[in-house]
Amino acid sequence: MNEIRHTKQNYTLINEEGETLSATFCGKVAENLVQVPQEFKDKKINTIMGFYSKIKSKGYGKSLLNKLIEIEIERGTQILTLGVSKDNEIAIKLYEGCGFVISGDLSMSDKYHFMYLDLTV
């Protein structure tokens, strides 16, 4: 059985052999990199800073993302944000399937969507 390990900011999906299948980092929003909608300015926001998945299309990324969302809700995070390449249709589908919404482009590059998930609804 796969195990999800997490620390304050890192989430990792490990298989029975101890191999990392998927990992992500979640930290404070870097406001110079993302366009946080004005209505979220007073909310507790964390940003998914990177998402690694060794095995694609096996559901590992979705499992890890759902666990990250669950833990962030428990921690009182109100908004999760991320940036995703506009060309990465698989990742966009994953994020949208977990409730993330595209809200424009990242301020650092128009090649990336800015997405957010409101954890208070």
C-alpha cells in the first residue's frame, strides 16, 4: 500500500519499496509571482510550488493532491494557488478535477495559468 508522508510544507507519496512516486511543496504565496485576486488578499493563502509525479496517469498525483487539500483545510488554509503551463493539459485536467479554477495568467509569464482553490466553500 502507498503511504503519504508530509511535513509542514512537503507532501510525498511513497510506495511499498520506499520509492517516491509523487511529491509537492506547499508554501507561502509569492505575491510577485502570482496574481492573487483582490477578494483573497485578507485570506490565509498557500501556494503549490511544484508537483513531481514519476508515474503518470495512475492516480498518484490526484491522491497526493487530495491529501494535500485535506491537510491544508485542517491547518486553516483558505486558498490554495498554483501556476501551471498552458501546454500541460494533463495537469490542468487534474487540478480542475480537484476543484481548482483558472483565474488568469501568472504575472511572471503569460505561458502559465494562475489557478486557485477556495477551501472555505
